[in-house]
Amino acid sequence: AFRRGIAAAFVSLSVLGAMGLLASSQAYDFAGSLTHASVSIYLYLAAIVFAAFIALKPLSHTRLFVNGLLVAGTVSAIAGLVGYFAVVPGADDLFVRFERAAGTFKDPNVFGAFLVVPLLFAGHIALTRSWRAALPATVAAAIMLLAILMSFSRGAVLCLAVGGLAYAYLAFVTAPTHRQRLKFALLVAGATFGAIAIVSSALQNPDIGDVFTDRAQLFQSYDEGPEGRFGGQFKAMAAILDHPLGLGALEFAPRLHPEDPHNVYLAMFLNAGWVGGFVYLGLVLATLFLGLRHVLRRTAHQDLFVVAYAAFIGLVAVGLLVDTDHWRHFYIVVAMLWGMMAARQRPAQELKRARSRSRTRGNRIRSRIVKAAAPRRRATIKGPARRRIRNVPPIPRRRRELNPRRPERIAHTA
């Protein structure tokens, strides 16, 4: 269902993709830059298709994506833990990078940030559903939380902190009653203590504690100095001003700095020029603004939208430290938001009233004894030879005789 909002996003992403291809013409390594831009266009088109698919049936199709994310996150988290703790011989070579859990990803930072999205959905299910549905979601959330810890990714921790706080605040504000707000606050407090217990138990291991202490520092050695991460970001700002059409994808590291800028907003200006950078920034800001307006609407998918919007806020925040332009889960979350915002959905109260009316009416019809009235006699008589005698005159009624006035009354009147 290609609604108006999805069409606007498609036009914006088309401009962004075209500017990325144009910037690739400025690159020294044209083949590598063109490949990167082509993958970006594929991700843009995938986001549009996913958003249109969700807009058709927002509630059921969003749940389909959520279930897929939960399965993928749990499987990847188990793979990362199996590799990190060397449960299976040879698993550490497959699922560990730089002595950090990477799961089925090439980079521990992407692995940890990916797990934040299904972790938020699993936590939402554990907090809001019945105990039968909450128990497997709680187990999955605990596994993914431990896997994020074993990835030792500062970006993943930042994404989880920002997304978790955003979810807790928005879910508390959008709760329909004060009783549910109180229940939600108590459950969040219990979940927070449980997460602290899991982290504390993991840090009892000396090896894990040493690595975590080293990674917990706000600034690392490779962040500082002119050749560090922040020095590279200042170089990226200067390069953006000198190249309106951009440098082309994957050109900043070999030409101006030892590594990428590690900031997706600066990277988009380098990869797609000024026009592409402003289009990407405008899409992010528009999604934040329109999503905040939609998150306050009482719709049937409001709770799922709250979780996806909170995850998007976390990914926007981590984009200041990491290049997220090729993160698949980022575009899945964006597609969820665009699809649910573009869907033609009745408010939740009207939907609930319509369902209650249909159930009540069905019960009444089933319980009511219907008495059929006798058919009326037609005024048309059909003969045996297909002759019709129309307008059969009715039987004449006897005229009532008017009673004359009484004689004494007539005399009295005279």
C-alpha cells in the first residue's frame, strides 16, 4: 500500500541514491565507491517495500517483523555467547572478533547495536503480556543482554541506554490509566534490578571484568589526537566544505585519514555531497518529528510504534559515533515507523467499540426468536392461460346510514 508518506520517502531516497552515484564519479576507487552506493540504493528500496507492506496491515505485518527480529536476535546472541565462552570447539573462530563476541556479524559494534532492537521488543512483551508470553520473552531478553555485554561495544551500550530510557518514558506517558502506569513503573524497576544482577554476575569473571573496565572508559587511546576518531571528524568537516559533490563512498579513509569518520551524518555528506547529506538529515529529523506526533495517537498498534520509535531514537544517537548507513536493522526500524504512520488505521477506541458492538449484536441475534409474519395476499391473479387480471377491485363495504337527529333535539333547536 504505497500511501502518500511512503511516496514522499521514496522520492527523498531516490534523490539520495542519485547523489550517491554522482559522488562516486569523484572517487579514486570508482568500482568500490559504486558498489557501496549500489548497496545503499538496495537498502533504500528495501525500506520502501517493507514500509508499504506494513502499511497494508499495520498490526499483523508489524508483528511479523517483530517475531522475525526476536528469532534472529536470539539465534545471533546464542551464537555470540557460544563463541565467546568456547562452548563448542572452533566456535570462537567463527563468532568472535578482536576477543569480543560478534555472533553472526563481522563487527562486534554492529552485533551489539543490532541486539538492542529485538531486546527492546522482548522487554516490551515481558512487561505487558501475560506470564505465558512473558516467560520466553524474558529468557530471550536475558540472553541478548548478556550478549550485548560480551560484545563490549560502547555504541551498543549508548544505544541501549538511550532507547531504553525513551521507551520507559513514552510507554509510561501513553499508558491509558494511572493503574497501568503504576504497574508499568513497578515492572520496569524489577527489570532494571534483574539487568543489574545479570551484569554483576558476568563481571565476577576476572577476564570479563578487565575487558569491561577497559572498554567502559569514555575515551580510548584511538579517540584522541589529530589521527584519532575525533580528529578525523574535524577533517571530515573541512573536506565537506571543500567538496560540494562529495568525495564518494569509502574515499575519506585512504585519502585524508587512517579510518572512517565514525559519524553517519558527516559520512553522508562525504558520500552523497551537500544535497544528499541534507536530504538524509531531513529524513531523520522528519521521522523524529512525525513519529513523536504519531506516538501520542490512540491506535491499535500504538504499543509497537512506541518500541520502534524508542529503538530509532537509540540508533539516531549512536549514529554520532558509528557509521550506520549500511545497518540493515536501521532500515527495518525506519520501515516500521513509516509503514505504521502511513497506514489507514482507525483509532483504538473506535476499533474496540466496533468489535464489542459486533459481538453484542451477534449474541442478540443468536438468542432472539424471530417470528416470521404471514405473507400478504397479492392483488394480481394469475390464471391458467397466463392471463392476468390486474387491479382486482376490493369488496365494496356497506355504507353506514347516518342517524337523523332526534326530533326533540330539532324542536328544541327551533
